[in-house]
Amino acid sequence: MERLKNFSELDVYHRPELCPECGGVMIFKGCGEYKCEKCRHIEYDDYGKVRNYVEKHAGVTAAQASDATGVKQKTIRTMLKESRLEIAEGSSTFLKCEICGVKIRSGRVCPKCEVEFNRRMEQKLHERQKKMAGFGMGRDGEEGTKRFVRDR
Ligand SMILES: [Zn+2]
Ligand SMILES: [Zn+2]
């Protein structure tokens, strides 16, 4: 039987993390789009970039889309294979959510797991942001008060 993945193993298409403009956390909006919670700057993951390009340039090849977006051709081909870019209505082939195993029409995870994955990512990024803001100081202080016992 195929082993399911957990959230930490899920490898998404280079999800944007912190805002390049202000360092804010990028919040998932759906369809490969993320918005900075502070300055509202928009970023896309690989899927979002390719999707936007393909929507505006119908009939492009994977090579053209790769040149224009900077996303690897291999990644684009995987997206096409997974029919993440084009959902075939009435198709009898189903994909499985990599996390919970539920049947899905397109993509790699079901919408529920996608939302949950991004929620966890955003939580982690908020924690990282706090640490970067200098909360690490208190921690060092705590450690200093600890008694060091040496093993001999
Ligand atoms: Zn920002
Ligand atoms: Zn799922």
C-alpha cells in the first residue's frame, strides 16, 4: 500500500514564506497565490506563476512557460501530468491526496489538506518572525540561570 505523507513532508511548489518587501508573513489565498498580511504584497508559488502565464498565453509549450516564469520545465510537466493546470471533466482517473488519501480530481492534496498545510506554515512563519524580532534574548537569559552538571 502506498504510504501517505504528513504535512512536514509535503513539498509544495516553492511556497513564498516571508514578504520580500516588509518581512511580513505571506498568507495563502488559493490557486498558488499568497498575500502579505502587512503590506498586501502579492507573491505566487511555482504553480501560481505558471497558471497565470498559461492563462494569458493559451497554447504555450512547457519550454516557453519555463523561460517566462523561471519555473523548471520538469516541474511544469509534473503539473500538467497531474492535470493541475487543466481539469478534465468526466475523467475517470482520480488522483489521491498525498496527506489523507481521499480521491481528488487535480493537484496533489485535497482542498482541506491544502488549507491545513498553509495554516501550519503560517503559524511556523509567525514563530520565526517573533524570534527574528529579538525574542531570543530571553531564552539565553533563562539558560544562564540553569545549573550545569558535568558527567564524569
Ligand atoms: Zn509585506
Ligand atoms: Zn487530504
